[in-house]
Amino acid sequence: KAPGPDKITSSCLKVCADQLVLIFTRIFNKSLEMCYVPSCFKCSTIIPVLKKTSIKELNDFRLVALTSLVMKTFERLVLANLKTITDPLLEPFQFVYRANRLADDTINMALQHLESPKAYVRVLFVDFSLAFNNIIPDILLTKLNQLTVPDHTYKWTISFLIDSKQ
């Protein structure tokens, strides 16, 4: 993975893991305790990546935001915590974006069900490929609040979403 604006590479994090683990643990814990994401973690570098072999128009590029690998690690930790709250609330037949479930599982389950007499299956396919570009922070925060997310995680998420710089 490419480094973000802080220029910290994945190989640096791997090689120096033993020396950095206590430092980053303190930073992460303090960030959660204060419900504040340091501005240096909210910066990203936007680079254009060519989608096709030739350039004919601007749409031939996909914009990629390079963010801090340290922050990505922190995000994964917060996400793991959030999933303990949200996963039990998800529809049991939702297979996408869930641990230990694949799209193939959906097809297999539908095929098994169709073996029953007079059985039918309704399938909804939704393309969420650009959904993350259109997250409305107020709606996300309302949903988190409804899910009884711990107050410090809720406030930390507000800090995470506000004033990100590119």
C-alpha cells in the first residue's frame, strides 16, 4: 500500500512494529479518550490513477486518496469495535460486507432453497461501488446514535468526519 502524506510506509511499520506499538497505542487511546482525531491523521493526498490504457477524457482517471497507513490501522480497530455492535443487527441473509460470508454463499443458499417444491427467490442487486463517496455525515451519525454506539466512539467519529483535508 502506498504511504499517505506522512510518508510512513508499510515496510517501516512492519520493521519498526516493536518500537512503535507502545507509541501508537498511547496515541490511539488518547485519541479515543479525548474523542478527537489529530489533524495529521485527517490529511490525504489525492492522485489520479488511469482506468484505461489511453487518455481521452478526465473520466479515464479514478481519483485515489492516499491516507496515513497509521490512521488506516486505527480505523480498522475502531471498525472492529463498531462491528461488535452492528453485526448482530444486520439482516441474517445479508452476505456482502460481512466477515466469513461471500457472495457465493448467497447463490448457494438460493439454489438450495429453489430445490424445494414451489419455492421462489427474490434477489436484490445493488451497486454500492460509489456509495462511500456519498456518505452524508449527519445521516451516518444519526444511525450510529440510534445503534447505541458508546458516546466516546460516537464523538470520535464526529471528529473523524469533520475537517478532513485533501
